[in-house]
Amino acid sequence: MKESSGVPAAHREGAPEAALKKGITLRHAVAMYVSSVLGSGVLVLPGLAAHLAGPASLVAWVVLSVASFPFAWTFASLSARNPESGGVYAFAKEAFGPGAAAAAGWLFGLWYIAGAPAVVLIAASYLGFAFPLSRLEMHLVACAVILVPYVINLRGIVFSSRVQLGIVVAIGALLVLAVAFNIGSVRAEAFRPFMPNGLLPVGTAAALIFWSYLGYENVSNVAEEFADPKRDFRRSVVLSVVVIGLLYLSVAVVTVGTRSWEAGASVAPFAALFSRVLGSFGAAGTAILAVVIIFATVNAYTAGMSRVFLAVARDGSLPRGLAQVSARSGVPARSLHILTALAMVMLLVYYVFDFDLQTALLIPSGAAILVYVVGSAAGIKLLHARGPARALPWISLVMSVAVLPFVGPLALAALLFGAAGMLYSRFARRR
């Protein structure tokens, strides 16, 4: 595969740099939004949140469903204004300079490298719930769920987007079916007592649920590849927020209302819901659906995060060799290689040290929330909307800052990782 040198055209003489291909349309954008946001969270977090806060966990779901629109609108507006690869990284560079941008870029890296193995382990745990798999076999399944999106994304953004569209339609239909078959089993007494553990667990549940609404920033990472960004960004955001909010709230309500969350293990509540659809094949059907949902999420994030690495490397805050774009497929192949390799290493770490699911999710959550803080602050500085829309970046910022303390000490680890990115960037510029 012949690739370009990776150095921006402005810094080279001679042959032009290979370009990213513009192939994302409205339907592809909606599919990417839905698959980026509607991922592993719908499988485990309704049950985990209910274990923490009881029926009051629904308060956190409602608040974050409403609050997701300011996040989505802010990132979509910034991308429509300046469609550049890297998303929040590009916004931070324009608003606050290369140091803050480097911190955001490195936090994106931590988010994917720690987060992708965590979510694929959720898929593997569902398979382990349905079939007799050893712990090693479950981690090998997780390895495969990382590698397949890597291979698909090497084919290019158009091929990847078409795969996403088909998968998202199937996922949406199956979730609607699961809710429809369970709504008749919802009982009023399941919502009493409403707040059995007090108010603080509702905040902790919100910190976990925040993970479910991450993803609106991911589509901004591929903004450079939109066919018509000014028209399609805001339209796709409105459609996506409505679809995602309704699906999440519906699943959370039936999880609480049928007391499926009392089934025990984190994988059990969703399996209990789906068993009413597929009967004795419920566990196997749930496992397959879990793998498909998480595959779609990893596929979307593999595309988005590789573009972040491309943008960061172009500016020298990562090794410039990662900025190479394949002349044949129009993808940042080396960024894809390194992201996948690092995610596989982190998967090995999770295996060796036997991380629990909540810790594995909170590690990337700290990085993700900090990325949202930076992106929201950039929206406040760069967007000049009129009327009520002026408040949306501020709401996004306040929500991000409010949730961050509930991540606990792992938020400090993410802060230190972002600071390391700033130091690397400063050193690289001086050199």
C-alpha cells in the first residue's frame, strides 16, 4: 500500500499529500452518531445504575438525555463552522492554542486505548453468560471485536459508513422489539421506594450513565470527510438525539419496572429483558446482539479516533509518522495501526490484573469528561449564537464539570495524562 509522507502540504515541496475522502452523507452521519452513542451503555448501565440508586436512577437518565442536546449541538455547530479532522482537538487548537489541543488529543487517545478494551469485554461477558467460555476465551473474543473494525476501517470511510448504517438499523429494530415485549410486565410497585439509597448514589449513577451519552464528539472527528457539513451536521444531531434518548429511556424504564436489574450479574438484566422476546434462546440472542452493538461502537470510534491521531500528529504533538494518509484508501493507516496495537496491550493489562467492569469504565470516563470540558469551553469562545442557543455551550460545560468529581481518583490520572500531552507538545515545538 503506497502512502503519503505524512507531513502537511504546507511544509513540503513536490508531490501533494494524499487526502481524506468526502463520502459521509446525512444517513451515514445519523448512523455514526447512533452507533457512537448507543453502545455498551445500553447493555449494562441500566442495571448498574439501578443497583446503585434504585428507581431514582431514572432521574439521572432523564437529566442526561436532556443534557445531551447541548453537547451534541455544541460539537455539531463547531464542526459545521470549520469541518476539520480531530473534532475537539481542532476546536481547542483554535480557541486555546497548541498546548490545550495537545492535552485534548492525548486524552482522546487514553479514552480509546482504555475504553475500547473495556467495552469489548462487555461483549465477551455476554457471550460468556450464554455459552461456556473460559476467562481466556472471553478475552480472545474481545481481541477479535477490536481487530474486525480495524480491518474494516482500513478499507476506507465510505465502506465503514455503509457497514454502520446497516448495523444501526438492525440494532434499533431489536431494541424496540425488546421494549415492546417487556412493557406489559412493568409494575408500579417496582418504583417504590423511589430513592432507597439516598441522593449521593444518584450522582454516582449519573457519572456512570454519562458514559452512555459519550459519542456526540466522535462524529466531529471525521468532519473533514462530510460531503456537505454545513447542511448535514445539525440535521443529523437533532435526529440522533431524539432517537438515542427515546431508546435509552425506554430500556431504563423497563429494566427498573420489571425489576430485571435484580437478576444479579451486570449482564443479566438485559438478558432477562430479551428472554421475553426469544424465550429459551434469550441468552444466546442477547449475547449476539451485545457483540453487534459493541462492534458498531468500536467501528465508529476506530474511525473517529484515528482521525484525531492524524490531526495531532500533523501538528507535531505526536510523532509525525502517524500523520500518513493512504493514497489508495484515503485513511490514516498508521494511526489505525498504533491505536489498535495500544488497545490490544491494554486488553492484556485488563486480563493480567483482572480489572472489574466499573473501574475499567471509569478510567476512560475521566478522560472523556475532560475532553467534553475542553470542547464545551471552546464552544463558549468560538460560537456566537443568538438567543437561547448561546446558553447551550455553557450548559454543556456545567454538566461536564459537575459529573467529573464522581469519577473519583481516576479523574486525576486522566488530568496527569493530559498534562503529559501538553509537556510533549511544548518539548516538540521547542525542538
